[in-house]
Amino acid sequence: MKEEYMTPEEAAAILKLSKFTVYEMIKRGDLPAVKLGRSLRILRSELDNLARGKKSREGARDFSLEESAPFLPQELPHQIYFTGSHDLAVDLLTQHLSTRGITLFPAFSGSLKGLIDLFNGRTEMAGCHLLDVEEKEYNLPYITRLLPGEQVTVIHFVYRWQGFILPKGNPRMITSWSDFFSGEHRIANRQKGSGTRVLLDQKIREMGVSAAILPGYDHECVNHYATAAAVLKGEADVALGIESVARNLELDFFPIHQERYDLVLPTGLVQQERFQIMLHTLRDVPFRKAIVALGGYDISQMGEIIATYT
């Protein structure tokens, strides 16, 4: 049988990791890859071995797609395990931390999953943007409900624009929730537990709309790139997502809602050197400029501690 080769980007989509994490895994020898011309390629069989939690070569680390990678105590001084919402700013943080000797391993599985993994001790830091409509507050109500009695610190990361990701020229003139919910446009949706899906379902309830009338509501995508790609390929007419991804794929974007994206970690870890390096990076001018260059972000409060639960 002929072996199938995959690009690192394709592997990242399957593993629900950032492409930078996949490149780091290749560099460290955790994921075997071959060089074809000037490009790296990964055997599908090696990826399947990794996904099943098997060691594809001596010394490679176990990894399971069914759950977030547990952190390994002997590697703590130079690594941070992250689970939560997908964001391009997290990819940039991964890059900038690597220049300072810290490897960030992000598993993009949604905001709710990030907090649940943090509660269960399966990750060290969660990224979330969950709006509580009743309290009109981001993240904190969910943290108190999902992490009762846990000693955690909440660090502000970014404010970002959510809105409609559209084909160039917005041919269907979708500029409001009423347009989005008309039932006349195919949508690409996010998976359950993601902050974007929570926002969409809250809006559905608020406007008294039936999800059944939305073509593509069951078309679930695991990250913002996947929803935007569906629009780019003509598989969907519109998707709810973030401005930075729309810009990156040269799609149109109509902003509708600014949200707060926070980082949550156990309070006992904050003073560790690796997390102090992360906080310093969040306040670093070159890193902030790189985030602003993506478009759609407000970094005015980046790195500020919002709350500490003791």
C-alpha cells in the first residue's frame, strides 16, 4: 500500500494543535518527518501512531487525541501545556516563547474543555472567551462554576473582534444577526464547547431562532481557520469568527462583537520562572506589535491580572 504523506499544517489540523507546536515536535524528535525537496512531510502512519498514543520511535512521548496532553513533571522548567480556545495570538506567543527557551504546547479544544482540563489537572493553563449573558461578564462566572474552590489566577490576554467572515465583496450583504439567521445562507459552525459556539447559541436563544433553519449549523469546525476555509472554498456563505483569521485568508469581515480572551492558571504556578517569562513576553513591545499587526486585537490590558481566587 502506498504511504500517504502530510504537510505539518495538515497534521496540526488533525491533532488539533498549532502548526508551530507540530514543528516543535518534529524538531524535538517526537514526530518523525522527512524532507522532500525543501518541504517537510509526515507519514500518515506515523501520525496515526501518535494519535493512538503509541511511540513511533524510541524515546517519543505518548500523545492522545481523546484528551489534552498531560504535563510531564520532569519537563516543567522549560515547558507549558495549554488547552483552550484557538487564537492566532496564541500561535504568536508560542513562537516568541520559543526564542526564550520555553516550549508552549497548545491543544486547541475549545474554551470549556480548557477550563475542565485545568480542573482535572490535565493542563497547566487554559485560554477562554466565554460570555455569561446574565452577568454580562466574560470568563469569571464560568471559572467560579467549573473550578469551585480552585486557587487560580486569571490573566488578561487580548480583546478581539468576533464577527462575520465573508467572501470578498460580501456578495450576500450579510451585515446583521438578522441576516445571519435568515435561513438563506449556509454557515460554517464551531464545535460545542468553543467560546464562539457558546456565543452563537446564546444569540439563537436571545433572538428566538431555531437552529434547524440554519443550513450548515451541524457543519462543525475545530478552529477559526477551518470555518474561514469553508467560506474561502465556497462551502459556506458565512461563518462566525475572528478578524485576524479573516485578514490572514484575505476574506471580508464584518465586526459585531468585541470579546475578552483570558488565560487561567493555578495561582501556585504564577511565580515559577517559566510563567514569569511568559508574563514578561506579554509585556514585551515586539510581541505586542506582532499581535497588533494581525488585526482585530486590543492589547491595552495584555498581561494584567484580572482576578486571583484563593
